Amino acid sequence: MKKIAIVAGAAMLLLILIIGVWLISRPDRGTTGAVSTQFRWIGPNDKIVVDGFDDPKVQGVACHIARAQTGGVKGSLSLAEDASDASIACRQIGPIKFLDEFKNGEQVFDEQRSLLFKSLQVVRFYDRKRNVLVYLSYSDRVLAGSPKNSISTVPVMPWPPPEKSAVK
């Protein structure tokens, strides 16, 4: 009986450690704003939430992602499965500097959309031919993902952008 308690305690400690490392390693983000979309008598309303985050490996690029958030009792207990709908916009906000090498399709943002099986992902690609960063947001599940997606592109340009004269 003592061995079972020790193993269970060790497993719980390992789980807490893994969750802590996962939370620390996630890119900085913050909720920029939210709007209610459906009134709920019990629990918080359904919302569209806008989060902002910086690309962890590309300095000078910031993204905002809008996503649905289910309210009510299930939503407040994190038991609801949120919709797969999301929209993303990324922009150059300063000189672009690649801080580290990266692979096409590398994850730059993730968020759980249900208790265990569904997540919202943002991955980055670099289109060398056009010198453009491409950010793709989509939802996936353990067994079947969703074809709903959104992309945003950021041309890699000098900063500040060259001034264009309107008069010739």
C-alpha cells in the first residue's frame, strides 16, 4: 500500500513539473480584448477573445489571434470544447531579426480548446522565393482535426519602411 502511495505521489509530482515547464516555455501572450457573443444565465458569457503574442524566434513580428471561447458552467470549469474557428493577423512591428534557426511548420503558439483532445495551433513557414513569413492557424484533435484555418503573411522588409513620395 505504501508503494502505491509513493508511486502515485511521484507521478503527481512529475505531472506538475511537466505542466510547469510547458507553461514557462510558452511564448509571452496576453489577452488584448474580448467581446460577448451570447448571454449565459449561469457562468460567463460566450466570447470572442483576441490574444497577442510575439514570434519567439523572429524579432520584430507580432501576431494577434481571435478565437471563440465557450462560457457557461462547462466553460468556467474548462470542460467545454471550444469551436475550431480562429483568425490570425501578423505584422512587422520593428526590424526583423531571426534569433534562431527554425524549420518550416514549427509551432509558435498553442492553446488547449478542450480538456484533453483539441488544441489551437499557429505554425510558421518561410517562403524564400518571396522573402515572406507565413503564419497558419488551425485546430487539431487527437483523432480528427478541422479544415478551418486562417493565414497571415509578413514580408521581410527593411525597417523603417522606405518613404514613398506621392508626387513625381
